[in-house]
Amino acid sequence: MESRIVHVIGTGTIGEPLIGLLAALREPLGIDEVTFHKRTPLQRDKTKVVNLLKRGARLAVNREAWDGFVDLGIEPSLTFEQAIDRAAVVIDCTPSGVGISNKHQFYERFLHNTRGFIAQGSEFGFGKPYARGINDRALAPGDDRFLQVVSCNTHNLSILMHTIGYAGGDYDNLEDAHFVCIRRATDLSQDTGFVAAPVVDKHKDQRFGTHHARDAHALFETLGVDARVYSSALKVNTQYMHALWFHLKLREAVTRDEVIDRLRANPRVALTTKRSANTIFSFGRDYGFYGRILNPTVVVLPTVAVRDGHEVTGFAFTPQDGNSLLSSVSAACWLLDPDSYEQRIQCLKPYLFAEV
């Protein structure tokens, strides 16, 4: 019998809630077992690891770190290599750049018995870009063994382009898309990296501005679409949520009511009349899984406007790692069951909100 084990590498902002989500919904998702890798035995991380074990996940560590975990009172189950060797799907949630390094150093040696490997948004070039509900039909069973779940803000850009600009599959309708990503400085779980005041990012890419638009373009390119999109970004001194300003120029005239109808019709779009990050974040803390809203975007209705019938603008909030969790679980289930994963992931619907 083929393995149906999912192994998650990393216990950070995305890794920890992903392990908990997979473990909690293991049966409806069709997963036999969830394992996870923690690199360093740290006293401050002990409670996190212990609680993931209580949820039913099994711990894998490097051989040289085994005794360090035992000294903390934690008994590992597997080594790093053993966990990868027995897993059907491996999801890499390590810091930027590590995933691609792991691909060349480890993952390519395990293609004989592992169905696929998934990395997160910072790992551009790891594999085919993917966002749930955007380019599912571009996934090719047997060929796409490496997938890159795009970043949280790229999820937001892409679903707005998909829902408003490319409504009904008309990929010629969106003339131009411009976004400003107003990023929160750090996650609540992080102790370092906070900024004292707004800090603007460079436009490093002449065609796309920042990586958010570049990644969105790569995502739609898997559908044969050459999207015209540009993004700017800045960090602000808050830990709550990313915000996004969007401006979409359409070929065909549209009314504000029609735009809102398109947004309402997409079950992965959340709408809100709230205009502050803290109130939306609080909603997610109260009603989301692990405090996360899994929708790719939360569009602020009072800000949606249409100018001259062709220019749609407004603000939306990004549920940061929440939308990456949705796509990571979806990608893992696709690798396990490409013909029936759509039915499997319906157990996530309670954590997708029509309204926030």
C-alpha cells in the first residue's frame, strides 16, 4: 500500500498552524499520518512541539540533535532522512532560500518514492507556482512533482485579478493591474525584525516592480496568460495584517454593483465593512482555525470604487499565512488524490468566510 503520510519541515509562522491543521483534519483529508521536522532543540519552543505531538503529529529531527530533544523531555520518532523517505508529500516551510537548497541537496534523491514536494512563497523557482482556485487546472498529475505555493500577498493580488479582471475566464479583459502592498512588519510570533516607522521597498524588477507582481505573472503564465501587472510595497509598524491597494483597468465597462457581485460570487473572497486591520484580525482570532482566516483576501466594501466605467480601485486585507495554509493543504491533497482532492478539501469550508 502506498504511503499517505504528509511531512512538514519547519514549525514557524506557516509550519506550526499547517501541522496542526493537517493533524486535526487528517481523516477527511485522506492522510494516514502527519510528521514534522524541527531542526534545533530550544527550550522556548518546547511547548509548541509538545502541543503538536498532542495533536497526533510525529516529530522528526536531525541525528545530531536527537539527544538535545531528549534532554528537553521530548522523544523524537524519526530522523530527517527517515521522515522524507517514508512520506508521500513533503511541505517545506523553512525560511527564505532554504527550500531550494533542500530541493537540490535532499529532495531530488527521494523522487523514487515521494509523490511531490511543496515550498512556500519565498522559494521562487522551486516548482510550478500554485494558488488554490486560480490555476488548479494547470496542475499536471505525474509531471508536477515540485510546487511553489505563492506568497500571501501574491494570493491577494491574484484572486482580485482573477475575480474582477478575468471574470468568466475572459483573459483579455484586464488591460493593466497595479497594486501597493502595505505589509505588516512582523508576525505576532516573531521577536525580531519590527520597524520603527514605515519603510518603502525598492522596485527591483523593471517590469514588475516587486516580487508580488512577478509571482502573480508567473502564476497566470501557467494558464497561458501574459498578465500585465505591477506592484509596489512598504512595511508599516504593525503586527496585525497586510493591507493591499488595488487598481485594475478593464477593457469592458463595469459598474460598482457588478464588481461587488463578482466578488460575492467567489466563495474564496471575503467581504467586510470593517476598515481597520485590528478588527479583522480579531475576527480571525475568534473564529478562524488557529486564529487564521483561510480566504486569500478580505475586500473592504466601502473602499471599492469604479472610475469612468473601466478603472476599479479599492483596499483589501491579506490574511497572510492563512491563504498559504489553504493552498498548501490543497496542493498536498492534489498530490495524494489528483482526481478527488476537490471533495477532500471541502472540510476546510467552515474556515472560509463570505463576510468578516
